[in-house]
Amino acid sequence: MYRILSQQKDFMVINKGPGIGMHDEGGEPGLVNRVRIDTGLELYPVHRLDKMTSGLVLLARTPAANRALSMAFAERRVSKQYLALSDRKPKKKQGWVKGDMQKGRGGSWLLARTLDNPAISWFDSAPVREGLRLYRIKPQTGKTHQIRVAMKSIGAPILGDERYGGTAGDRGYLHAWRLSFSLGEEAFDFVCPPDEGQLFMLLELHAILAGLAE
């Protein structure tokens, strides 16, 4: 469900499992309230991950830290790196994906050609094995479904992300892998390899990650 990776006086870092939402749903507590109940702490979500996405979540422990960290996210002073898998051949293997996000049907989003208030992501990729490619995505903005739509736009929808045309899988293969930021005078850099999903466990993939993390 989740694992606590680090507890600091001002914040907590969680490894969120796939399939749990950030907020309460249908009478069931979401991630934030689950951690609040388990720890007895008052916690503030600084950002969010989609239900299918696993990985690093930052929770502030004080209102002051919540303000400071939320401002850092809003001002793009937080470096975020995600990992995704796709079994499709991309239109390009690295580069920028930019465009305005438009609402589609049934809660989905579309990437427009306009650039009035664009979602911006940079990515690179590497082959894991025949028919499977690993993508590292560095979003510069924080739009809803931004990475999922960006991956679809390059012809490589995320494996398991059927909403955006991905091949069915045992999970949606999107993971928040690295988070770097400063609070006060201190710099923090957290790296969390994925640990759920059959394809995320491939030895070839973790060999690639070892090189990326350097």
C-alpha cells in the first residue's frame, strides 16, 4: 500500500503503491488519511500522483513547510523524474513534448498543438528488451495526466494505461522515481526504484536504472 522512506521534522517521504488514490474514495481512506491514521501525525499533501502511479510522494508535517514546499512546486523549483514502460515503438526516442491540455471524454485529456499554457515534459528512453522500452520523463509543469498524455502523443502509451490506449498489464507502468528539492538551507534528493509490477522487476531494467541514478 505504502512505505515510509524518510521522516524529517518538516516533511515525510512515502513510496506509494499502485492502485491507491491520494484522497478518500467510496468511504475508504486514501493515501494521505491512511498515513495520518497509522502515524497519528497531521500531514499535508504537497503534490499528488494518479491512482495508477506508484512512487515518491512528499507530505509536509507543518503548515509552514506545506506553504514553502507548495510554493517550490508552483515555482518549478522541484526536480521530478518518472519512469514509464511502453511496448510500442515511439515516434521519437527523446526530446520535448509541449502543448496545451484539453479536456476530452470521460475524464481523459488531450494534447493540443497550441501553447497558451502548455504542459511541458522532457524525456529520454532506452531499450529494455525486444518490444519493451523504458522512458525517463522530467515534467516541467504539473498538469493532470500530463505524462500519460505525453506518452500517448509520441505513439508510446504507457503499458497498463488502457485509458490512453496502452496495452493491458498487471499495473499501470508509471512510477515517480526521483525527487530533488531544497527546504531552508538544506538540499534533498530522494531516489526510489519501482518494486511492484512484473516488468518493473526485470534485471535488464534495473541495470539501466543503476546508470541513470549516477
